[in-house]
Amino acid sequence: MAKGYWVSMVDVQDPETYKAYVRENAIALEKYGARFLIRGGSAEKVEGVPRSRIVVIEFPDYQAALDCYRSPEYQVAKALRTPVSIADLVVVEGYDGLQPGQTN
């Protein structure tokens, strides 16, 4: 079964207040088995218009990723994030197929 991912790009306008979101979202993320693959860090724009913060969170499967986003726990956290940031977030299913150079 393919994993699920949250891929988000965020501009944070109030870093101090944003910390409350980070504390609160940990409740939902832990409940749904999430782990951070990318959490800020260095990035270089090579195409498009990214935001200042890039985050990729892995879930055991696609449904867990959707369930976490829709959960009451995450909605509490999201309410803290929305007034102090601008975010683009997609929930995407991972890929378990052939990789470059592989044959079936």
C-alpha cells in the first residue's frame, strides 16, 4: 500500500504565534502516524514561486493522510495557523511502481 503525504509551502507572518500551531498539530500528527521528511531547511528555487517554508509529512497510507487533515484535532491546529500564515497544502498518494532503470 502506498504511503500518503502532506506537501505544503507556507509563508509565516507571525512566527511566535505560529509556534502554537506547531504544538497543537503534533496531537493530530502523532495520532495518525505521521513523520516529517522535510521541515523547513535550506531550499533553492529552481522553478515556480515557492513559499518561504516547505514541509513534507509522511503517513502510513493515503487514507491516514486525509483522515488526519480532516480530523477534529487538526482542525483545531489549523484554526491557529490560518490567521498568521498563508499556506498551500496538498494531500497526495505515494508511488510504489517501477523506478528509473528498473524493469518489471
